[in-house]
Amino acid sequence: IIPSPIVSSTHCYIWTIQFDDTTIPLTYLKDTSLNGCFVEGVRIGKGKYKLLEHGDTIEIRDALKLQYNLQDCYVDSLEVDLEDLEDQDDGDWRVLPRCIGVGTFGRVSEYQNKVVLKSHKLYAVKLMNLDTTVKNRLRLESSILSKLAHPNIIKILREVIRSCSQVRIYQNLAIGGDLFSYLSQDQKILQPISESESLLMSFQILQALSYLHLKGVVHRDLKLDNILIMDVPIKYPYVVLADFGIAKQNLPLSYSQAREFSNSQLMYTVVGTAEYAAPEINLLGKRKEKVYLTEEEKTRGYDEKVDVWSLGIIVHILLSGVSPFYSESVDVILLKVNKGKLDFRSSQWVNVSSSAKNFISMCLTLDPMRRLNVEGCLKHEWLNK
């Protein structure tokens, strides 16, 4: 508590996001005050935020002054190696040497619009070296996202292909990190959140999925890491879906409708993350391994309800801190998923409502014909408390 009349009840938020132990932590300050926060003598402005740099002076005039410093172990690694970039600028956009994530297909760094520098507005850019697989996946993601406009889906602002060596996708920056980081704050294990907060997150995800499915898009890789927090990572955050690199588009028919007309409307590619993947996707993997399947299973594809299964896994984790089918062995995960056995008897579930448990069970129904679709989820008792 700062005993000063110029300090607001919540004057600012300061928080840190770190992708993993190999990346430098990113610390943000968001000004929520009437009288202002100053970083290096520059007022941030109410509702705006600033990425803090090592050595920055933070000041509340006539009340508080402090300096932000990184831990010694990070100071020598401040400069991210960007030698593979032909140059850092794309017209009015300036790529900053600050890494906010490293993925299978490249690096995600921040970029800043030089024209609106005074607004402290930051965005994100995916920087990826091109080969055929990477290029096709990234162009797919860009193609899908450029056609979508929904408040709970990450917004693509621009795509740039730089000669034959690199492609960049510019998008809004999720300053709150991802949902996995949110649940594991200051802990090595995931922590459950309240049922009301879980419900609000689930509603936002369902709004995005409803929009996607109506547009004929199936995400196919829904997981904690691909749900981003767009603002301060405090209770009841605003979330969006991201990473559409293995999404499938132009699928206007549901499973039952597709079965009636043609199997060509179903999907058959083994994709996604085993821990979150629906059993019908895993069966396709087993088919490739020549495991014995029934005649019906041999011709079974999958539809948009695989996203609902993944949502059920996410909600289970939100409410309990436990992934229902997790194992360090992928083979064990697949075995557990294909059995689909849920256990709500542990202590984590004591204070969770029966309607929430039923919602999870309906999302994690093995038979996709009996599993809820997104519209069914939105009509479920739990979402309409």
C-alpha cells in the first residue's frame, strides 16, 4: 500500500511471461491509474501497456520510484540472435530482438509499429524459415485466419514472404501468455481455477468454435498452449484461439450429414496432440499400425466434434488441474483415451457441480455420434446457470 492521494486503488499491473527456461522473461506494465505511471520519464497512459527493458525506471510521481532489473543469469543473453534475418524492418513495422516463444516451425518475436510508437502498442510476428512443409502449413494458417473475424480468434494483420528464405505472419500480441502458463503460475504443476472462471473461459472458447464450425473450419489442435490471454493475466481473462497450422477448412457438413452423403466430407489425417486428441483420430493412427479394427472403424473418419473432445479435456484441466488421460508414454495416453474412463471421485472434484461434471462427460463421449456438438454445449445446463 502506498499512502498517497495521487495513487489509485489499483494503479498498475506488472507481470512476467516466460516461454521456457531458455528464453528471457518478458515483463509488462499496464497503467490503470488516473494520475499515470511513467517509464523512463514517459507516461504510459491509462489502459495502455509497456514492455519493460532491463534498467528501466518506473515512477509514480511524488509517490514511488523503482528500477526494473533482470536477474543476472539473463542479462548477458539480452540480445536475441537475429542474424538469419535479412533486415529487421518491414516498411512501418520494426521487429524487436525479443523472443516470446519458440515452436517447431520457427520463432515468434515481437514487432512494433514505428508510426504509432508513442502508443506503446506491440504486436507479434512469426518468423519462419521456409521449406515446403513449413511454407504450406504457415500459408494455410494465414489463409484461414485472414478470412476470420471473431473477438475470440487471434487476428492476423499481415503476411510477408521475404524472397525464398523466410515468411512472417504479423498478429496481435497476447500479453498475458497462454492458458498453460496461466494455470502454472509460480508452480511446477497446473493449478485448478474456480468453476465460475472455468465457465467463462469455456464460453469464450465455445463462441470461437461455434463461429469456426459455421465457417467450415475445424481447429484440430485445441489445447492449453493454443489458447492465448490477450490482457493482464488475472482472474476471468479475455482469451482467444490461436495456432491454426493444422486446421481444416471448407467442411460445411457435420459427421452425420457427411455420412449420409459422402465420406469425402470427413477428415482422415492423424493430427493434433495425443493428450487432447479425440479417440476417432487415435483410431486412424492405430489403423496405420495395422492393429485389428472392425469394418466400421476401418471406414470411420472424423468431423468437427474432435474440437469438442479437446474442449472437454481443457475443461477437465481447468476444474481439477489434472489432464484425464495424461501419461509420459504416448501409447498409454492412446490406451486411456480409447477407453474414455473418467473418475470424478478424487478430492479435486468435491466442490465441482454435477452439471460441470456432466458437461465434461458429454464432451468426452467416445462415440462422436452421441457426443455434444458446439451448439449442444452452448445449450447445456452448465453453460446456462
